[in-house]
Amino acid sequence: MKIGDRAPEVLGKDELGREICLSDFKGRKLVLYFYPKDHTSGCTAEACSLRDHYSELQGMGYEVVGVSKDSAASHVKFKEKNQLPFPLIADVDHTLLEAMGAWGEKTMYGKKTMGTIRTTFVINEEGIIEQIFAGRQIDTKNHATQLIEKL
């Protein structure tokens, strides 16, 4: 996916098994962020940054949805532990990750593996991708501030 593309209508199922669709956010903008794994330091920092600035983002007309390949059960624990106010999509089969280009080859400790590429898409009210932040562009501890400054 690139800037100007339309995001998929069906995003997936959240931690409670509810289907999340792009049309659920009609008239609002969406911060759709992909992260590698629940309960890891970077992913927790990113989620908590978005949590801490959630009301500010909402005041600017944005909703937030997180996505990882973790299970719904893992997401429930992650949300509860960190008091996250937004849904987390359990994309265990990588459908949305692959469709959005957030799944690919990564190198960790010199070893190449397939996995989630940390990526955030800013989607407008019409479902069109307006901005993309990826990989090292994302400062996990300050990601919400990064977004707010660019929105």
C-alpha cells in the first residue's frame, strides 16, 4: 500500500471477536498501526504512547486501531495490562499485514526471518491512505507525538 491507495474495507477481528471494518469509522480518520508483538518493550511503549494521547487524537478527529499477529487472548491480556482504550486486531494469519505491506523479511541479530514491519497508516474519512510511517521512522516511546505533529 502507498499514499493515495484505498485501505481494505474488512480490517479483521478484534480481541473480542468483533469484525472491524473501515466503514465503522465513516466520517472519522483512522490511525491504523501495525506492531510486531504484544508484551514486548517497544510495542508496549508504542501502545502506551497512543493510549496517553488517545483523547487528543480523538479531539483531532482520529480513531486508533492496533494490529499484530498475536492471538485474541494475547490482545485481551495486553489491553488489560496497559489499559488500552482502542481495539487490537488479531491478524494471526497475516491477511491484513500482507495486504497493507506490513509483513516482510526482517533481519534480527543477523538472521533473516519473516515478520511484522512496524508501520502506521493515517487514513482519511474516505478510506484513503494519507501518510505512512514505517520501521525506524517510528519512535515507539513518542509515536503519538510524532503523529500529532504531522497531522
